[in-house]
Amino acid sequence: MLKAVLIAVYLPSLIYGIAVRPCANNAPVPQEVRVVGCTAEPCTVQIGGLVDMDLDFVAPRATNGMRATLDIFLGTFRVPYDLPVEQQNACNFLKDGNCPLTPGEFVNYHLSTPAAAPFAGITVDLQLQLADDNGQALICFRSSARIVSG
């Protein structure tokens, strides 16, 4: 019983919704973004660790599929990085919702991807976008991350 109470008390301290910023393309931002171990920007990301997040949104329109992209920026410079090919089909990572999506459908997308960076001690901007079949953004957001050594 005590163990269950401790889990109920401490679990919320591990996963919080963080404030995120809109992308330059003015796409909708998710209703909520939760990153394991992060309560506010910048999130700390350890090289070799995992970036583990969930985001909730309501589909603004119908689409048969979704493509995920994760762009990393150091200032205005886009760091050469792409999500692993197997993670680019966002439909494979839905906890709630199913592809094809219908307008107004609640969707929970889960991303857990290895943190790779050429060096530590920097803060970068991460931009995650989910796009429809036509390449148009369904949602997009930016958040910052502090990269630390493993």
C-alpha cells in the first residue's frame, strides 16, 4: 500500500507537461507535451540517453498517414540530423488514435529516440513536426534542450 502511495506521489514529478513554442510555419502546437524527467525548458538531454516524450493533439483534418521530423538548431544553423527511418512513420507510434486520422480525433503520439550529439555543453532548439500525406504540418513545436555528456 505504501509503495502504491509513493508511486502516485512521485510519478507526476517525473513526467510534466512543458511549455513549448510555435514553429515559424504557424502550424498548431500540441495541447500538451510531456518529456520524461523534464519540467521546464531547457530539458537536459544526455548524449547516449533517450529523449522520451508524449504529445497530445486533436487532428485538424483527415490524413491517411503522418510523417514525423525532428530538426535540431544551434542558433539558426540546422544540425544535420534525421529521425531514424523506422521512426519517421508517426502512425506506428500512436498510443491513442489510429491512422487514417479523422478531423477532430484525439491523438497521443509517443517518441522515444536516442540522443545523439557531436558535443556536450550546448543548448539547442528542437523542432518536432507531424505532417499529413501532403507534407502539410498537422502540429509543430519548438523547445530547447541542454546537451550534457554521458
